[in-house]
Amino acid sequence: MESLKAPLATQPASDRSAYRLGLLALRDGRLDTAVSLLRRAVETNPLDPGIRRNLVRALLAGGRFVEVLAQASLALALAPRDAELHYALGTALTGVGQPARACDAFARAIEIKADHAPTWLNFGNAATDMDDLASAEALYRTAIRLDPGLPEAHASLGYLLTRFGRLDDAIRSCETAIRLRPDFARAHMNLATAALLAGDLRRGFAEYEWRKRDDRYRGDFAHLDGPAWDGSDPHGRTILIRAEQGFGDAIQCVRYLLLIRDAGGMPIVVCAPSLVPLIGSIHGVRAVPVGSPLPPYDAWIDLMSLPDAFGTTLDSIPFRGGYLSADPARIRAWNERLPSGRKAGLVFAGNPAHPNDRRRSIPPDLLGSLPDITGLSFVNLQHGPAAGSLGLPDLTPWLTDYAETAALVANLDLVVTVDTSIAHLAGALATPALLLLPFFPDWRWLPGRSDSPWYRSLRLFRQPEPGDWGSVLAEVIGVLSAAV
């Protein structure tokens, strides 16, 4: 762009060169350049709605939602009946987590121009974010009726139908999106979720490989030197495994390192420092913290790719009965701190940064006081700021890593938890656990069953309706009361 700066600087303020060059950059997908030039054009022509509209287009294409909000509002002051600007405003509001305001913007856009399929699509996305699923389905289907060739609408409908539990229909919608755009990573990911929930793990994990091309996750998969491991015989080879996503995902898939070890390979996992002491304690497995120099290796693989590499099916999930153990010295230290008798550990909230946390965590005001169950003591497994909501001693200062938490869990008779890493830790330790699930569960828990194919020691309790934690808590309290 250096060649453009000199001639533009000599043009009079009224010249539209910046605007024309900005449109060319926008057309070519050079979004940062387009934004810079179109801002320049707006400065010299602040009352031109067309220039402002194209600046909004460039900002929206770049996902710069906060800036879209400001510029779309200014542009709408000049052109209040511009449907595209209302559409852009609604899309940006959805992007910054304000779906209710987004719905108002989309409704206004449709009032002005009712045949714009992307508006109906994004309106459906905002309704989905508000858990207004019936409205979302109608909005998605309207988008498809207006433009049957819009792959995003079919993919979004597939995701929505998955949340309804209509998995066959969801899979067909995702397949339609993929036929329309074979390289559509989000559609493949939605298909993966539906297939995994349906119990078709072979297809689901194969489709799950598309996460590495999805813009939401692409940044987590930096280039690694050397060949990727394809699951072939690891005997005599060092396999580097890169952990990804959450702590629970890592704990769930660590089981596959034992298969590599037992086949004569040397597994080395790169993971969060808080997981290193626990995973590194597995005989024949080495764990190194993220950010440290990588040791020599023969091939590498991402951790969540291991189920696909091993061709996992519901009948071949390994080590369902547990595969982790806690350090005996740490277990003894915790035993001295804890009360005698039967003990149940409690976790009612997950990481608030998790995109689904508001559905999987139980609001503190629903907890009330803990039930007084004779012969049962409750232990606070909650970590961080939420630990104070249970009315139990906060053990966070002592839970310095997952090896420490594992030692605490090993002293418990039972764990009661929502869908967090503690559920995976309890299952991997073979500690009995009651898992409290939202109406639309994560793919690994499958629908309509009270057991887990991943962990024999887990018992699942599900919301009968979206948001109905009261029924779940009543059922769990009944189980706790009957068990003592």
C-alpha cells in the first residue's frame, strides 16, 4: 500500500480516490486496507451514507463488531431505512453478546426488506443465543425458503435440531450444507456433534477433525515440525501429543496414551502446567508444560484426534473403569484434613469463560442451603470465586494442581458435579460420581441414558426441560439421602 499513500496525500479533500481504492480492497478481501481507506473517505465525506455503508461492510467482514456498532449507528442516522445497516447492526450485536438488541435490529431490517435471507439466518442465530429455539427454527426455515442454496442456514438449522435431539434431521441438514459448500468447516463441526451424540463415534470423530479449519479453533493448532501420526504402529517411536481445548477434554483422552505406551511407543503429552503432575505420574508417560521446549519426537498428533486415530466406537472405548491414580502421600495428607465418615464432594459451577457455562452451571440462588443428610459430610471441590457460594470451607488455596485435586477426590465416597473437568477426573479415578447435566448435553454424554460409555463410575442426571435444575437437584438429593 505504500505506492497508494503518496498520490492520495496530494489529492484534495473532496477527492474520492480513497473511496474507490477502498472499494477495490474490500472486493479483493484486503479488509484492513479497505477499512483504512474507507475511514479516510468518511473523514472527507462524513455525510455520505454510501461511504459509511461500505465502511460498515468492511468492518463487518473483518469481524470488528464493536467498531461496526459505532459506524452502523452513525450511518443509520443518515439513512434510517437502510435494511443492510440494520442487518449489520444486528449481526454485530449478536457478536458482542447482546442477542435481545440484535433481534430488534433484525426485525427492523426485515420490516424494510423482507426477502433478505441472511437477515433471517442471523435473526435465527440471535434467537438461538436467547434459547428461543422454536422461533429460531422458524427463522432458519424462512432463510432456507428464501435461499435454498445458503449453506450457513442449513448448518445452523442442523445445530438447532441437534439441540432439540432430532439427530437424524440434524445430520441431514448438515449434510445439505456440506453438499453446498464441501469445505464449510462449521457445517462439518455441527455434523460431528450430531453424529457423536447419536453414538456414531467413527463418523463423529472423523468429522471432528474439521475443528482445525474452523475459525473458532484454528489459532489453537500452530504448525508442528515432522510428520503427523496416523495411528500406525507406534512401537519404538516417540509420539508427541498436543493437548487442546479444556482440562476435561485432556483428562478424557489421556486414556489413549496408555494404548500408545502398551503398544511399545513413548507418549509425550504437552499440556497445561496444572495437569503435568497428574498426567506425568502415569507409568510410561511423560508430560511437559505448554511453552517449554519440545523434546525430540518421531511424529505428533493432537490429543482430541486420538479417538479418531484409534477408530473408537461405543464398544471400543478403552479404560472405562479408570486409568488415573492419585499420589499416595497426597492422599494421606488430605485424609488427615477431612472429617471422618462418608464424604461427598460438590461442584456446581464451571469456568465462566466457557461458551456454554450459563447452561451447564447451576445459578447460586437455586442452591439454597445444603441438605442435612445424617452420616454424610459435604466437601467443597469448587475452585475459584464460585467456591464461596456453597457455604463450605474454600479449599482453593490447597488445590494447586490436578494431582492435588485427584488426591482429595480419592478420599471421597462420592462426587456430585455439573459438567466440568471434575466429572472427568472422578471418572478417570474410578470414583463414583453423580453428574448433573443440562437439557442439551455435551456430545460425550449422549442423550437419554443414565450411564456413561466413557466412565463406568458416573451416573447421569438430566434436566427434563431446558433450565429445570430444580428437578435434577431434587432427584440427586433423594439419591444422596437413600445412600446413607
